Amino acid sequence: MSYTFDDNGMGFQGEADTNGYPIYTDFVIPGDQNVKVTFKFVHSYRCSDQGICIFENGTTPDWSWSPNPTRIAAQYDCEQPVLIGTVDNTGGGTLTFGETYIGEFTYYANDGYCRFITRDLYGNQISSLQINNDLDGEDYRIAFSADNFADGDFLFT
């Protein structure tokens, strides 16, 4: 998987389920600290599958549509937002090809749950997902990924 950074944003080319999360933070977040990540992205292909995850420091972020005990992922499974936890997963809502959206992932470390909200550029809520999963107080990092089944980058802007 390759990636680019330019005036258009952060772009990915390649397939996430065979290449994982190629971009992740070089800093560690204490396990008892909440985090909120807001990102804008272009749903530029039916299955561009943009997403982020938090993962335990000292592990490799596993890209999968299944729960993983060391990772919590907020992904777009083709046109559907999904939240994949350490034990549970949930999904709902529908994205439209060619539109730009705002994703908001919040991890409430001390309260043991995550929320993933998707809005259109006008602020209309497309999806609001929540799971009661956490990383058991472990320090963590943040990672980014996307799929590319067509020519061109899939962008986080």
C-alpha cells in the first residue's frame, strides 16, 4: 500500500485488508486519556473503506472486519459506517458515492465505550454508532487506512 500527503490531503493506494494501517501516530496516548478524532473524507469509490483505529501500544494495528482484542476500528464498509471493537461490532447508515463527509470517532477510555458519528458537510447526521468496548486501560496509538480498487487516491482531507 502506498500513501501520499499533498495539498489535497492524505491519499492511499492499495488494499487495506492485505496491507493494514500504513499511517499511525508516532506518539503514545495514556490509557486513561479520552481521544476525539475528527476527519473529512471523500467517499470517492463505492468501497473506498476509509477508516481509523486506536490500537494498543506495542502491537501492530490489525485491519479486519472482525473484533480484535487490541484494536477498535471506525471504518466505512463500502457505503456503511461500522464500528468494530475488541469484542463487538455494529453498523448503520448509508454513504453516497462522490460525496464528502465528516467522521468523528471518540474513545471514552475511563467510561469503557466508543462513539462513531458520520455527518454530511451540512451537519446532517448520517450515522451514530456506539459500542461498550475499551482497551483495558492500555496506552494506545491512532492509525489510518483506506482501500483502493480503482485508479486514484482515496483521500482524507
